Amino acid sequence: MRLCVSLGVFSALLLSPLAGPSLCASVDLRMEPLADSLKLLKSEERTAVEQAVEFIRRGENTTALARLSTLTGANPQNSSLRILSAYALLQLGNFLGAFEEAKKAEAAPNGNSYKCWFLAKVALLAGDKEVCRRELEHARKAGHLASDIKAIEKELQRN
């Protein structure tokens, strides 16, 4: 599991592996695809995201989730905040809560195909194969993440 940050404001804050629960270890969170939506935030909100990411990196997911909840309340349509919240929930073992946040991220008007891939991954972990397949198809149509899509398809076949 990697948390790779690629925002000017974050300046490669984290590139190290994160420790987490065993099931969550299969979720690869990448910040680069989240960058555009995070740029929509105010400067002080980006600083708060930076702090939340640091909490996640240290395994302080409850604290990260509290910080992200405040940000999401002020920016309910920001797909990247929803993905970060979903990731923190996964780290806490709350697959259903993560699934709900990932669905809200996918429904948000901003973001890219990564939000579909992320929802597919969380849907698989939550046991919703239908949503997983649907979101893989959305991500596939975007033409990105081919190897990531294939990896989820392999997992889907095993389950």
C-alpha cells in the first residue's frame, strides 16, 4: 500500500509504505489522481488535508477521519476528500462506511477515472461484485489504469 502525494502544496510529502490492517493492505491509495480535486480547496483546507494525510501515514486514522469529516462537511462534492475519508475508514476496518464514502466520491462532479477504480476496489472489499464490475467498466472506458483494473478483475475471479 502506497500513499503517494503529488501536489505542489504537498511537495512529495509521503512516498513510504503505510502499515494497516491486512485486508486494507491490498488498497493502493495514490494521491496524484486526487490532485486536481484537492486544488479546488482553499489554502487552509489543503493544509488540513496535508495534516490528515500525515495522520494516515502514521496510522492515526481516527484523527485523520475527524479532520477529513470537517473538510468534507465544508466541501461535500469534493471527490478526493471522499476518497481519503473512505481510505481512513478502510484502515479502521469500516468497509461499509468506506463503501458509502467511495460511492459519494464517484458521484461527485470532479475527479477522474481513479474514483471509479477506487470504488471498484472498495466494492470488492465490501462484497458488492455488481458495483465492482460496473465501476471497472467505467474505469476501463477512460483508458487509464489498465494494470490496476486487471488486478481487481483477478481478485474478483478468486472471490
